[in-house]
Amino acid sequence: MTRDKTKFAKLELKEEGFVTYGDNNKGRILGNGVIGNRSSFNIKNMLLVEGLKHNLISISQLCDKGFKVMFEPNNCLIYDAYGRFVLIEKRVNNIYLLDLHHASFSIHCLLIK
């Protein structure tokens, strides 16, 4: 889920319902699209959500797609199903930041309605 239209390489604007957060508040889904660097890395079925304070990618969705995610004190490493390193996320103030411009694979995130 993302709150920032500029993160999308492709975006279809259409209201598709709501997302429920952990505190039971809801955010309206404003669209669905692809985020990434337009060439070698993209994540499909990403939701544009009104009122979301941060862009979010689900670790469980990465694991469901066969990726291995390893957390360390200062970063998070992501490997493909063959054990090849594909991406690093840096930890800043208890949040792991994903740099989409340095990845080299495609994944499809699950869409939850």
C-alpha cells in the first residue's frame, strides 16, 4: 500500500473499497497499480490508499511469493527462491526502508479486499 502517487510507474485510479488498519481505522482505496523503477524491478497490485501515513510492503506477501527475508540489526536482506541476493532494506528508526531503484526482480503483491 502506498500513499504517494509519484511512486507508481503505472496507476489506475478507481475507488475499490477500504483497507482496515491494525487499530481498526479504515483508509479508502483510491487506485491500484505498479510501483518500481519501470525497468527491472516492480511490484504489481499495489494499492493507493487515502490517509495512509507511510508506504507499506507486506513481508508475508514477499514470503508467500517465495522470497526469503532476513532481518539484521541495521538492515533487512531479501533473497529470491534460489538463494540469490536481490535487495537490501536499511533500518532507520525501527523502520526498514526499501530502495526500489536498486532491485533486479519483479514480484506480485496480493490484493486484499
